[in-house]
Amino acid sequence: MSQLPISIIVPCYNQAQYLDECLQSVLDQTCQNWECIIVNDGSDDHTEEIANNWTKKDPRFIYYRKENGGAASARNFGIEKAQGEWILPLDGDDYLSLDLLKNFIDRKKDHIIFSYFATQNFGEVSQTFPATTFSYEQLLMKNFLTCSCFYKKEDWKKIGGYDESTNNGFEDWEFYIRLLQNIRDEQILIIPDSYLFYRIRQKSRSSEIYSTVNKKDISEKYIVQKNILLYQKMFPSFIHILNENRSLKEMTRNLENKDKIVSNIKRNKLTKCLYNLIEILNKKP
């Protein structure tokens, strides 16, 4: 029996109300040679009921439940079970354009090892993001890829999968930094006329990460520190920039302390007058 071409991995945590729409977009694909692995990451809503309905409807839907471990853990779990050569992660509250799998299968060549496509945000925000030209330098600075991209299971395995300690988010960004570090432009397939429909909602894991400065900062710092050798290789002056940044932060702290001292001084009328006099005398003629 030949290997399945594509395994779609759907990790979900308390997304039962969106799961039908997500899985319907898989079932309706114009290319029908796929499997879809649903990973319930410890949900306490009726995700299991919804998922079981789909496994009864079509045997290509396969359902697993595991203890909550986060998005990286759920993706790794599903990919480990996958039988496909190619992996396509799909979050349980998003959905795919119906020609995506066919466009990928029809266009991919033997030398292709990674593929991505356009994004259409919907829900709280409606906005289209075309699939722009790939740049690894750009990727190191900011993730412009969604969690839903095509890559080979063997490559996922080679780099050790998703980092399950990235519970504060950006696990897909960290994964792509490692996955694509030696990739050449001709090995990437960009599909401009297919879409991931990416749901924007007020209360979601992504919105919480971006609205919580501490979580965002912790995640970004962890990713840079873990992959510091890659950053040094791509940006030779990176360490110099870091040192300059530390110096600026120290100067900022000193200025903040100065402002506090000046504020205390100016609370007393006499010291306020003396301080103003010193300021005048210190001015250049």
C-alpha cells in the first residue's frame, strides 16, 4: 500500500463550537487523498462529541484525546500518529479553501520540501494577507508564516518536532526557524491562490499572548536565546547590537533615577530654587 500524501493535524482545546466548520473544509477538499487526525488536548467542552461524529461520518477522520499539554505537545502527538508523507497543521477554529490540497499536489515537485499559502483573517477582523516571497532573514526577525504550512514528516522528525516548552506561544515560529535554516528558495512552493481562513476572536490563545506583554517578551527572548547561533550567523553584528541595547537600557535606568531625584528635590521650595539656579548656571552662553 502506498503512503498517504497528506496528514492534516487538528489540535483543539475548547473549540467545539468551531470544529464542525474546520472539519467540513477538510471533507470538502477537491483532492480526497488525505487523513485528518483530531487531537483533543484535554478540552472540557463537547469537543469529543463533535470529533466522534466526524469519525463515524468518514473513517479518514481519526480521533485521539490526551492530557492538556499545549499546542506544541498536541501537534507533536498528532504528527507522531500520522501516516502521511506531508503534514499540514490546522487549528480547530480555522478552515481551508476547498482547492488547497489539490493545488499543492498538482504543483509540488520532487525538490520541494516546504509550502505555504495566503491567509484570510475573519471574525473580529477581516483582512487578506498574500503569500509573500520567502526570506529567512525576515523570518528570524518576525514570523510571517501561519501555523498551517506543508512540510514533510521526516523533516519534522529530524529536528525533534515542536519545542513543547514554548507554552507562552510562538511555537510555530521557533519550529520554522529550525526547520528552514538551510532551505533554498527553489525548495519552497508558494501557493498564492489558496487560503487559510484564520479566525480572529477576542478571547483566543493568540490574542492573549499578543495582549500580554510579559508572555510575548518571554517567548521572543526564549526563541532568540535558543537559536542564538543562527542569529549570529545571519546577523554578524548581532552581539554588538545586543551590547548597545544593554547600554541604552542602563542609560535609561540612570535617567529614570535622575528624574526621580529631581522630582523629590522640587518638592521642597528651597531646593527647587537652588536646583533651578544650578540649571541656569550650567547652560552654555
